[in-house]
Amino acid sequence: MAAMDRRLLVLCLLLSACGASPGYSEDGTTAAAPGAGPITANVNVVNVTNNVYVAWGDHGAEEVDWEDARLARAVNETASLIGHPVEFHFNVSMMPRPTAWFFDALFERDIGGVPRDIERFKGRSPQAFIYGAEHLKQIYFDYDGSVRETGITFNAERGVLWVRMGGRYIPDGVVSYGFRTAYDARLDQRFDGRRAEEVDPAEFRDYASWIDSRGFRGDRERRAGALRNAAVLWDRTRQGPADVHGEITEWLSKKVSFLVQAYGRHADEVEGQGPGTPWGDAEEAWCKWVNAAWPGLNDEQRATLLDKMYIRRTGRGREDDPYLRDIFPGVDLFQLSLGVLDRWVTAGHPTPARVTRREHTQQLYLWVVCAPRPEGRRMYDRGRCDSDFWRHAVTDSQLRDRLFAEILRRDDDQVTEALFANLKWFSSDYTLEAWRHFETSPQQWSVGTRVLSELMSYSRQDLRAQMYDDSVRLWRRNPRLRGALLYLLACIETGRGSSPVDWDGFARLYGGPANRRDFDAFLSLGTGAVSRAYVVWPALARNANAADALIPHLERAMNDPETGRDFERVAHGALRSLVEVLRERRDTASMFRLRRFFEQRKQQRPSEARLMDTFISMTTPR
């Protein structure tokens, strides 16, 4: 019998919890549940303490300590943030008792979240906060077991925020949600259907807020209209308010994704929609905004745009040209990127490195310049970039000529290095064309040749053959290019998948052997040339005093802290190969000079004694 009584009690409690609450209506007045008739006398609304009201059943108020500091703090903080007192109403008339445990948990975990939510929203959406704070008078928490999801309604006219919950604690963000939805509804009434030209200056701030929260929703035509209006509003706010102008700038920079998606996924739908159509007007207005706003954009915004505006083709045609071309009318994407390249030069060619998303300037340089980064022996290491600037320009005939002319005009070794490194990284079909284009500038041509030589392992066989053939013509025509040409031939010979060079027939093919000046120019190209000296030695004239030329460069490479350790790893094999060449040529004088250099270095640097002994042994006649 006792067990049956307990089951009946549990059933009654469940039925009462699942029934509709007879407490407050949405406008904050007491009301019965739908179909339940008038409220009976056992529902009491009690003002338990200052600005706190509770709707009870027939008893229960005495179970809770309404002087609880946690509740008082939440009420006071809310009033302080809103700017005037706000009443807290709790309807727990249908909640099973005892309720002391419930309110203790509520005060401990949830009630303090109300002012915290208001504070966050105030900083996040100041205009919506001001609107809500001006109207808010009462917050009603109605616990109703008949609902499954929390319902939040803010009646700004009555000043009532009504939160209807299914027996759970107060959800986070109820006030901000109520303020936001009420404010958005108000903005819809004021601005839906109005163009930016029709808005008074006093409404600029609210209109910008409406575009951000409500205007850019719906189908493509509606969003295009919002984009166009934002661009017009940006122009109208140039003289202020400055904060509104800045917010619109940020918003427009991020909406590049809207155009990118349309170009990439819906090209058939937007193609041919020119001025006079929602899409055409939006496209034109946004592109004009890019040109007008670009000088004042920050690097984060510029990086956002340049990262998105190079759009790759999908499907048919991408083999011939990987990029979409007839997009962003009026925007010279090449010129914008070239400006970033010039900034990189002015900044002193900062070395690409690992960057975070907050390092916007470095990220901008990385995406546009995509400069090679030294890393050990590998002279050129590609960063996390796609070479879009270079690839986009070089795969278009007009832009290609413009690119080569602009890079050549800058006469900057590291800019030229970046061009040729990127051409090699994405295996451009126009590498040979670029190489030939730079012949008019021996210095820049030599830089490009050094890059191509050191990346020769990644070159196709036909490119190697063409460069080998061209080397004969260039050697005969311009002596200033010979040092770089020797390096090119050495890398063709030693690179992965190497091609043999006819060193025995060098004098016949090239019109004579290489002299001391040619060898000096070769060695000046750095450690890579010094370690390959043995390769080109057969091309040198016997009276070139090649050992005298080699030793200063060899010493410099061994003393350089950045290359010395790396050079030690390759010097052993390179020197052994050089000694074999010297023996074949019976060049004992050069072997003697090298051995003398190693003996002197052993005396000067005892720490290198073992390595020098090895080199001395190699260069000692047998």
C-alpha cells in the first residue's frame, strides 16, 4: 500500500510539472494557462524583496532566503548596466516543492549570468544594447513543464522580457537574444526596402547596423542589394561618423566571399547581368569601393581580399588558364599585388617565416611575394603560399609581358629571385621565356640563372636541353654572363636526373676555354659554386691559376657561420672529386697550393685539425 502511495505521488508531481504554467502571460500580467479558466486563489505573486517578485502556489515562499547576496548582486549589477532598476519575476507556481534546492542552484550558477550577458552584449552590439536598455523594465522567468524549448520574447513597448523555460535553469544569453531580435525587428520596420541614398545622415549608424544584421539575408538579389547599399553608404560616410565608416569597411572586405562564390559556383547565373540588375549594380559598386578604399585598408583587410580574389577555374579550360579572368571589373588585381611587392622591398625584403593569423603584414607578404626562404643547403624553400600573383600574371599573355617588364625595371636581386623561384615551383611553361627576357640585364639575368641552376633537379629534360643550347649563344655574345653560365652547366651536370655536359669539347663549342675572370665570376655565386668547382675545372684554361682563385672563396665559405657547417658536409666529396680532376690533368701546382692552404688552416684552427688532416692527405702526391 505504501509503495502504491509513493507511485501516485510521483505521478501527480510529473503531471503538475508537465502542465502549462498559470503564472505570467507574455506581457507580464498574471494569466491562466490556455483553457484552464481564471487563476485560482492558490496562485500568489509576492514582492519578496526589492525588485524581485515570485509567483507561488499555495505556499513555499518561506523556503528561500531572498536576502541571498548572490541574487542581490545580480539585481544590482543588472540595474547598473541597464541604467535603471529592472524587476526580476520568477513563476514557479507549477514547480514541485520543496524549491529551496532549486533556488540555491539558480543563485549559485545561473542568476549571475544575466548581468554578464548584458555586459558582453553591450560591448559586442552597442546600438542594440542602447535600444534594449532604454525599454527594459521587467524580466520574467516562467518555468513551464509543457514546453520543450526555451522561448524568449522582448516586448519593447511594454518593457517586458519574457523567458519561458521547460523546468531547466536560465539559459545563457537570454537578454542579449531578446535585445537583438527586438532591435532587428525595429530596424526592419525602418529600413527594409530603402536604398542608401534615401537614408538621412542621422540614420547612418542604424542603417549600417541593419545591413550587417538583417539586410544581407535571403536570396542572391537581396544580398546583392545590401552589398550595393553598403558600398554607397561607405562613400557617404567618408566624412563621418568615423566608427561607422570603419565598420562598413570591415564588412565590405569580408563580403568578397559573396562575389567569389557567385563567380566560382554560379557563373552561368550571374554572367551577363550588367548594370541595372541587382547583381550588376552590386558588382560595380563593390569594385569601385575596392579601388577607392585600398589605400586606407589595413593589412588584414588587404590580405583577406588578395587571398580570395585570385579565383581558380574548375572543370573545362583550366589546363590552358587556371584562373577566371573576366571578374571584378575595374579592379587591377596585378597592380594591387605589385604594390604589396614594392612594400616588401621598402621593408627590406623580410625573410618569410612561419606566421600566425595575427601577423597580417607578414601574411600579406607571404601570399603575394611568396619569396624563397633559405634553409640549410636548400637555397630555396617554399613557404605556405600558392604563388597566385606570379601564376596569375604569367599565364596571361598581356600580363606576362607586363610582369617581366615590371620586375626587370625594379632591378632588385631579391625580387628577381622571387620571380624565378616561383616559376620553378609551379613548373611554369614560361620559365625559358622569362630567362631569355632578362638577358638585357646581366645582373638580373645572373640572379635568375642562379635560381634556375640550383633548382635544376626539378626541371624537365627539355628545359635543360634548351638552356644548354642557349648557353653556347650567350657565352659567345656576352662575356659578362659567363660566370652564371658555368654555374648553370655545373648544375645541369650534377643535378638529379643530370644531363652530361661535353666538357672535353668545351673549347670547341664555346670558342675557347674559360679564363680566370670567368672562373672568378663563377665562384662569386656562393657556396654552391665553390662546392662544384671540380665540375667546371676541365673547362678552364691551364694558365688560369684556378687554385689561387678558389682558395679565398673556399676560406670564406668555411668561415661563414651560416654556411660553414653545411659546407663541411659537402666539402669532403667535392674536394675528393677535385683532386681526381687535378690528377687527371696532372695539375700538381694547384694541388700544392690547396695543400698549403689546409696546412696553414690547421695551424690557425686546431679545432679543425682532424678535418684538415683529411684534406692534406687528399692533396698529397702519391
